[in-house]
Amino acid sequence: MSAPPSALRASAVKALKALSQFENACPGLHVAPEQPGHLVIRWMCETRRSVSVRVVAHTCDDCSPVAYELCASGGLLLVRRTDRSGGQPKIRETERLPHARMRPLWTELLLGRAR
């Protein structure tokens, strides 16, 4: 026996609501809240010393006015921070470090243990 039409309709409505909640969720990478005793990152003015910079990973720039990018250039990595909370975006960068030193800092930033 098949289910009555009202039960099928209720099941379909429930499935559509679940799907719409999934579609509205932001799929981007988000930074955890700042943790007590976090590491303070030294942010410097953007240097533009490289002709090309490749973005390796980035956080969501829709849900927060501050977005971070992990960038590669010349065999080194850096983190670029863009703050769009004011009228003009403010871009800051970390120093350029080898992969083995910058990847842990990127992870700490994402976990809220560095800012």
C-alpha cells in the first residue's frame, strides 16, 4: 500500500524546508571567534612587491567585513587581511614565510588562536 497523499505532501514539504536551509547556509570558510590569550599577528601595509600572487585559501567575505587570504608568491606564503568595515577597504599583510612556518599560523588564525 502506498502512503496517503497528505502524508506524501507533508514529507515533500519537510524535505524542501531542509533543502532550503542547506542552500541558505554559507559554504565558505569562517574564522572562529578570537580566543583568550591569542597570538598577535603583526600586520603590515600591503607591499605589492610581487608581480603575481596566487590565493591558496580564503575565508568568506560575505558573512564578515574582514576576510583573510592565504597567498603564495615566489615560493613563500603570506596572509592578506582585507577589512571592508569602513568606506575604503584596508588591506594588510603578514611577512612572507616558508610553507612550514606559515601553514601553522594560518591554522591558528582560522581557529581564533591568532589575530
